[in-house]
Amino acid sequence: MSVHDIVRKIRSLSLLATKGDWLELRKSWLRNTALRRLKKHGASPFVHRDPGYPVVCHPDWHDSKHQFLYNSGDHWEMTLFRKWLRPGDGVLDVGASLGLYALGFADCVGGSGEVISVDADGFAVEKLARSIELTSVRQVRPQHAAVTRQSGTVTFFMRKDRRDTAEQSLVPSDDTKEFCEAVEVSAVTLAELFAELNRPDNLAVVKVDTEGAEVDVLHGAPPRLLTADGPLWQVEIHPGALLRFGATPKDVCRFFPAAEFNLWLLAKHPIDLRSHSLPSLRRLADGELFAESLYYNLIAVPKAPKWADRRQSIAGQLA
């Protein structure tokens, strides 16, 4: 960094302090600190705790670098899971990407727990394996596969640049096909993943984020997991991505009947970026239109008595 750049940054920080804009001053300070760390490490992965638990930044991957620079992980969701999960629990992480959730789950369930993290992108799974090595986490088991309604082999469209996991899917949009290539990957079902757990009865969370294939994933789940005695679920609902698979958000919600689950909807990306009235969290409404956000996370909280203390632990966050 040149002397001119240093002087300019000091002036900017001083101006923010003079205005009393302490929030923006803190953001600016953290951003500059993050940029210095990135410059120090170059393209080498490194461990940091910015989400509140040890994770790894892979600077050569855009989405990992972006998460580190802008602290843009799913903090609300991970706060919920940290309140829900207990040492010794099991987690199925479907659509693990580089493992931001996987490492957070591992921090919650401890050495006696287990996390099976699955992704169709083999390069992302390699990054996750590297993250596991750097953080000395042993309870995460990465697996390279697509999760669908039946096992076998499927065609997955992954980015040619191998530097980003965005927009990868079993059924890509017309706009993304040009920068993706088709590869054959193994396919497994949720039932098969459930059977791989050392202690299936300890399964406490299933997270599903599969770029539109969520209905197919749910079709492959053991029926017992979709009852009040089953785990807490987080399932991404992206209306546009679901449409490519011939599905709708309502098709996802039907797997979680109101008699078995309390259903919450977290809006993640407002369609109208000028809107300041976007409800971030609400109960899933009858006749929900899924109209004001590009995508959502559905939170399905099981109603069985055995989960009573855990429901109480997250009650404040869902209020």
C-alpha cells in the first residue's frame, strides 16, 4: 500500500469519527483489516473465526473470499443452530459447498457428534477436506455426490472456472449454461445418508440447499424424518430454481405438515432492493405467495415432546 493510500484511508476514518458514524467506522476498520489479511496470505487458505467459530477462507475462490471480506455468512441461521444443537448430535448437510455450515455444525456437536456434508462439486469437496485438515475437525465427513430422489448417476452442471459455486445445478438456467460444463456424478438419497450415521437416533438437523433440487431431495428422505419426532430442517426455497425442476415452493412446504412442524420463513434477498420493509422472518402464511424475495430459507421446527427444551432455547430468536 502506498503512502498516498494510507493517508487517504486515515482521512476517511477520521471523517467518519468526526461525524460520529461509529457503525460505519467499525465496518471500514474491519474491511481494511480483512484486506490486509488477504494480502498477507495471498492464495493460501487460512483459518479465521469471524462467524464466531473456526472456518477457513480460500482466497482463490470468489464466494469464500467474499464471505470473509463482507462477513456475509448465514449468521441468523447459524445462531439458531448453535442454540438447537447439543454435543453428540448428528447433522446432514446437503449442499455443503465450501463448508461454512459444516464447520459451524462441527463446533456445536463436538467431538462426539457427526456431520455428513455432501456436495456435487468435487472441487468444493476438496476445499472442505482442506478446511477440515486446517481446523483439525474430525467429526465432519465430506462426500462428493448429488443428493436426489434415487441413487445412481446424474449429470451436474458446474462452473468451468472452478473458482465459484454460484449457479451450479442439476438443471441450470439458460443464462448460466454458457459458463458451466456437464459432469457425471454419483447420486445418493437422504435415506442412504441417514443410514451412514453412526447413531441415526441422534440426528438433530438436516440442512438442504441444492439449487432447485430440494423437492427431489425430500422425496428421498426416510418418512420418519418428516414427522414431529424428526430433526429440525432448514430448506432453501428459490422459486425460480424450483421452477426449472418443474416444482414450486408449495411442493417443498407440503413435506412439513403443520400438525408435525412449526414453519418459519426467512426472506434472504429482496426483489426490490429499494424496499426497507422486507420482513426478515415470519410464520409461513396460509396461501404464501413467495413474492417479495428472490429466495428464502424455510425453517421447520419439529413439535414432538422430546424437542421441548430445544424449542424453548430458540423461542426468543423465532419470536
